[in-house]
Amino acid sequence: RKHLQAYLDEFVFRFNRRRTRHAAFRSLLGTVTTKGPITYDMLIAPEAKG
């Protein structure tokens, strides 16, 4: 229950990109190259990150 929104977000992301695998890969690459590493606390509490 605590991480339900994160699981749903991931499911929706994958579902929306299920037919365009290259687009999903490009989105992932874009995300990881523009964002820095995150801590465990940031991962489990993304709404507190702002």
C-alpha cells in the first residue's frame, strides 16, 4: 500500500510504451542523463522531493 502509487506509475509508463520499445529506451536514456543519482530516501518518498 505504501508504494502503490509508484507501482501504478511504472505500470502506466510501461503500458503506454508497450508498442514503441525504442521510444521507451530513449526516454530512459534522457532521464538518466539529465538527473543525478537519487538516495534511497528519495526513492521511497518521491513526493517529499518536491
